[in-house]
Amino acid sequence: HITATRLRRASILKPELVKHRLMSEQNPSKRPRIKGFSVSDHYAAPQRGTAAESEAVALYTSVSPLKASSPYHAFSKSPATALFGKPRLWPGAEGSATTARLLWNQTHLFVCWELEGSAAKPIEASQVHASCLSALQGGSVRPEQRSILLDERVECFLWQPTDQSMKPEIPSAGQTYFAFEINYAGKALTNRAKFNGHFDFDWNSDEAYAVWTCEMPVGWGASSSPVPSAVSGLTPPHKRIVIAEFKWHAMDIDVGKELRIGLHRAQHAATLGSMASSAMKQEEVDRLLDSMIWTSWIDPGDDEVNFHRAALFGKLLLKPSGADIDCSCRAARIMRSRDLEVVASPTPSLDECPPGSVLVRARYASLCGSDLPYFRDMASKAPSCYWDRDGFCGHEVVGMIIASKSDRFKEGDPVMSLPSSYFKAHAGSKQEWYDEAVHGVLLKDFPVRGGFSQIYTSHELYTYKVKECVPRILAAQGLGTVLRMARRLGPVLGKTVVVLGQGQNGLLATRLMSQFCAKHI
């Protein structure tokens, strides 16, 4: 429904009177930052510790996340691991923010890595000299997996300890563990290995794992998007999401017994840029490997750069509590520029919202001219412009209250209510009207949604009762824009006023100036 579409520039009386516009199409650098809004308000990652101190919790799920409409959302209830980092005594640069979340059932373990920072494309075998590839790991790696050793990747190591060891002084010696090293194309280097012993890259792992990977913008909301980094100021950037499922049976793992897990990430120290036309030679391969940044959710407290040891395996706790979520809400999700899809989305709950919040079932939504640039060219806009995955940036909505934590609104009230995706950015910009005592609640946890969603979250501060939910009521927000402008303009009694443009807002402004007793319009 676009009959109420408006381009605010069509209703300008004076350019300086519309500086309150939240987003600037002309100058992306001037889009508002979320000042004073730190990730600590929404997500507190546990501190990294030694293997003995570290525990990863997996919640139970009845279905594979890879079969969900959004595999990423399936992990929304899972607690995140400690924030990955370079072990403090290891050499090299620090890595980008990373966390992992886990699910499980009787047949599989599911791991979701959330990766910030640049995500380099995998290196093709044809881009590396054949002799260099064959020399990696002494030639023991299967040919189709060798180039993965040069890629940026995530890693999952699984070990079920036994009571016996080949060497009593080394409790883990000779015991078997399984290593999966997965690049961002979903291709894995697999290894059935023994501590202090043999690496077996030839074991039949084809049925042991499956991978889903995607780069996506994510928004605030502890329930839908735990945020890895402690970056203050901007909403979270695009992340590379890698989700893998691992089959217990293929590794002879008994879920009723003790389990250990290693979770890691490998990053290039610098962007590789476009590969040269000639294949990489040994000097370039060595330089790439020597500069690789290794991060983990565990800090072993030593300087031995090696993930293949018991000191990098923390406890894996399989919780019987469920992580299944209700995805019966339909919502628009922007996938890439000019690609908006309606998908099954997690239904938001008031239980996750602060006092004064309301849950609204949308009846009518209109497009705003300010939405269009973000839809047309997603790549050139700051990731902070995409406040959330679902509901996109729709913010002109009327609907019915279906649940309320407010004394001012009750179930069944027809309302014009701005969605949480809008006021998170609006309140976060802390303009001259912002009062921490009044508006600070808007920066607390919400399952953030845009207005192009069947059900979305809002707050009483951004909700207004209307007589009925009909499409023409959508013009009320345009009227609000013009009213605010008029307040800044001041008295026009007996004056001449020029209105440039007679679109929706121009017509509203003309009528308003007449009612304000301007002499000539």
C-alpha cells in the first residue's frame, strides 16, 4: 500500500525547518550514531578462561536449524560463549569479535558462529601453485580440502574423553577427537585425530556434517541477536553467520557421557585483495600462514600456538530445556539490494520488553520516501541503517494492540504506533528533545522489529490512539512531521508563507498555514 508514500522534500517550507529528519540520503556519514548506547546494555559475554573453567551450553531443539526459514533465528534463545579472542600469550594481532551459540538433539549438534570484521572469500585451488598445495600438512590432506588450510574459517573440535590413556602422565594422549575446519563457502577440512598422535584426513566424513552460511545485517535485541562486540556508538555491523550441524553417530559419540568442545576462528591478518593472475608461490603461502590470526573462546594461559590439545577443549553441557521458537509471524526481510522477501519470523513477546511496551498487530503500512534508498542500494549504506533483519525499516503503521504493559493502552485499541526499529535509532540519536529520565527506557532490551511485520514491538511513548484502523490514518505521521515544522516556524498570523510542492505533506502544510491565519499562501 503506497498511496501515502511521501517524499518529505515536497513539503518543505524552509530547508532549515526539517533538520529533524532522522536519516540523510545525501550524506550517509551524518546518520545518527547511538551515543551512550553500549552493547553492555544488551549482551554481556562471559570472560574467557582456561579449559577447566569454560563451559559451552547447548539447548535442546526438536528440529534442525538448517531446516528453519531463518537458520540464524533458530539460535535466538541459546546463550553465547565467551567472546573469542587471541590467547594473551600468543603472538600476532587481535582478531575480530566472534561468539558461538549451540543447539543439540539426539542426532546432531548445531553450532552458530557470529563473526564480525572482514570475511575473505575462500581461496580456490587454482589460485595456488600445485606444489604448494600438495606440501600442506605433508601432503596428508585430501586434495579437494587442501586450499581450506589457507582460508579464513571457523573450527569445531569434538572429544569424548575416555578413562584410558596411552601415557598416564598425559591423560588425553592417544584419545580420539574430531576436527571440522569450515571456510565461508561451507566447505570443511575434516580430521579424525589422536592427541599427541596421528591426523587422519581420509576418514569418511561426508555424512558427518552440513553447513549453512550467510552474510547479514543484524539488529539489537537480546532474544534475537546477541551482539558479540563491545563496540559503542553504532548498531551491529554485517556479520558472517556460519551454522554447522554435526552428526553424533558418525563420530561414535554418546550424548549421555562427558563431552568436550573446542571452538575457534582463523582470520587473515590483512585483506588479500584481488589475487594475482599467477598462482601463489611458496613464499606467499608461508607469509599468509605465518600471519594468520587465531582466536578461541578459551585462553590456555601459555604461548603454545596449537588448538590440537586438551587445553583448548572446554566442557560441552547438553541442556534438556527447549530452544524451539514460534515463527508464525510473517515479516519482510531484506536479503540484499532490491531483494525484500516475506518470511516466517519469530513472534516477538512482551516478556522481553520493558514497562510501557505494547505489542501491535499491523493492519496497514505505507512506504516512506526515506525507505527507498536503503532498499535500492544496500551496499553503499552503513550497516547501522539496517536496524533489524525483520520488518525492514517500515515505520508508518496503524494496527491493533494485542498485548500491553502500559496503563494507557489495552488489548483491542486501534493505534498509530511507531515500531521499535524506528525509535531505537530515533531515541538513540539523543536530539534536543531527549530526556534520559523519560526516554531512556527506549534504549533497553526489545525484540526489535520494523513496521513491515505482522506483529511488532513498540512503546507507549511512540503510540497514539486513533478512532479506527483505515489506510487514510497513515497520513497522520506526515501530519505530525508538518506540525513539528510549524511549531519551529512560529506564528504566521498576517504573514506571507510560501509552500514549495503540493504532495501529501505540501497539501497538509497549505491547509495548516490557512488555519494558522497566514495572510497569503
